[in-house]
Amino acid sequence: MSKLFSAAGLFSSNSGSQLKQTLLLGMLGALTACGSAGQSAEEKTLPPPTGHYEGAVGLPGTGVRVGLELRRTRAGELQAELTVPGTPVTTIPMGTVRYQAPQLQLSQIGGFPGTLSISALREGDFLRGVLQLDSIRGEFVWVRRGEAAPRPFREQAVRLPGLGVATLYLPVDTLATHPVVVSWAPTTSPNLDRVMRLGKTGWATLLLAPAAAGTDSVVARQTVAALRWLRGRPEADTTRLGVWTVGSTAAEAAVGASQGEAAFLVVEQAALTEETMLAPFRQLARLRIPVFGLYAGRDTALNVRESSQRLRRALGGRRGMQVRVFAQAKPNFLVPGNTAADGQWQWPRPTPGFWEGLERWLKQLN
């Protein structure tokens, strides 16, 4: 095994050689195949390599420096985030974290353009391996620099009456109460990147289980039940309880927001194909419940121009009503990673103006 580590050590962290990357990935795979049979007694007794790691990744162009926060929860599970200082996407939560000495594997699918994965070998206080974003690969050597930073939010599993289990994400700060956004988890994995972004501005998130297809009436009931439950919680600012819905269940979420007396509704990619679907939004306008509609211009799954115009007509010109179309945005409102004209690698990042516009609108509601 030490010979494999020595061979890996021949690779520069900034090397762009496809052959070297392929060889390193092959060695990582070989170690996985060896399994516990190839582990020394010392490796078997070592705890997982938790901590804060830093180093460069040899991505196209000039490459970038990143950090990795790797920690173990009280339940014994591993969790991690990739941190990219100085970029619009400063923290990338990793959805899957596995460690079998000496190999660490991480992956993030959903809430991020493409598939991000990390395969690394533990060498004392170092992690050596390959980061891959779809077909783009970069080698790295990261060094441990102390303990992992705690997550900026507390995660609490809660059971709502008649709704089953949901998850409440509360920012870790000095506030006694927080405004809360009620939303639904995607069918793939929670959008923790959005949870983190909202948390940075003091917002908590109540994430409900994914809404099943063809259960629009359930979405309305879920919305009302979640809002009522939050009004009984001491950590919730009951004057600022809102709803964020995505896609085909927008009309029913609007019904729930109206019946549950939400403070606002954020509607993302709502396909409003019929005039009958506009009644819930007209009701919100009559009740003066603010609505923010968001559309990605490059979403081919719906007629963006038609749907956005219908939503504008339904809401009218009342205060707090806003519909924005981001002409060049894709459905997830994220720009894929690319190499800029100056040769600098740019990570996937939010569509310019998406978060800025939403946060500005939320502040105006206070």
C-alpha cells in the first residue's frame, strides 16, 4: 500500500495530464477493491479523517483553492461541505460521504449543476485524490488545518400532525426567533445550498417531504398544516412565515398560502397553462399577500412567456407583487462551471440577480 501512496506522490496537484488522472483514479479503485483485507491493523483502528482541509485543485485554467469541512455527527454519521472562498457559491453541501480506510468518497447530486464527486486517499494529515465535476477532473493534495467548522444551521427532524416527518433548519446565531420559509424537498436530495443561503440572511427553512405526483390537494393541506404548526413554535417569528413552491404544484401551494394566512409566497417555474389555474393567485392579490414569481427563460418544459404574463395579470400591480424572468437562466437558476477568458476557473454559480433580487424583495416585506 505504501508503494501505491509513493506512486500517487509523483503526481503534481496542478498537473493537467489525463494519463496521470486516469492512473490515480485506477489506484483509488484498486484500493476500494482490496477492501478491509488490505488494511493494516493501524488503519482499522484509526477514526475517520475529520477536520478542516485546505489546498488547490488542478481544474482547467489556473485552478482554484478550496476547503473541505469533514465532521462526524452525534449519531456517528459523516457529513461534509466543500468551501470555495471568494466565489458566489461559497459552500457546497455534499450529499453522500463514505469512508473505508484509507479511502474517502464524497458526492453531491441535486441542487447543483452536474454531478460533483471526490475520491481521496488518506495519508496522515493529508488527503490526496481527484475531484470530478461531470467530465472535468482535477487532482489535489489537501492538508488538515484543525477541526472542522460547525454547520451554520441546526437540523431538527419534526413530526407535523397528519404530515409525517419534516426537517426544520434553524440558523446558528443569537436570535431567539427566526422567519421561516416552508418548502418541499426535491425527489433526489434536499436543497441544502438554498437552506444555507437563506440561513445566511437569518431565515429558517421547514423542508417537507417531496410532494407526490398527482396529489395537488395534498400540497394545499400540507401548506396549511405546516403554517399552523409553525405558529405554535417558540423559535418561529409568526409574523414572517412564508411559502416557496416549485413547478406544477404552484396553484395548490397558493391555495394553502391563502388559507394558512402566509406572509408571502415565492413561486418558481409555475406552468400556468389555463386561466382556471389563476384563481388562487387572484385571491392572494385580494388578500394583499405578496407574491414573487421566478422564471428561467431557458426552461423548455413550459411556456415561460405565456405563464409569466398570466401570473402578472392575476397579481395585478399591487405592492409586493413581482414577477421576474431571467432570460438566460436554466431551470435550476445556476450557471455551469467554466473557464473564463482570463483562464480562471469559475465554479457553478447562481444566475446573476437571482438571490440578490429575492433577498431585496424579502427585506421590503419587513
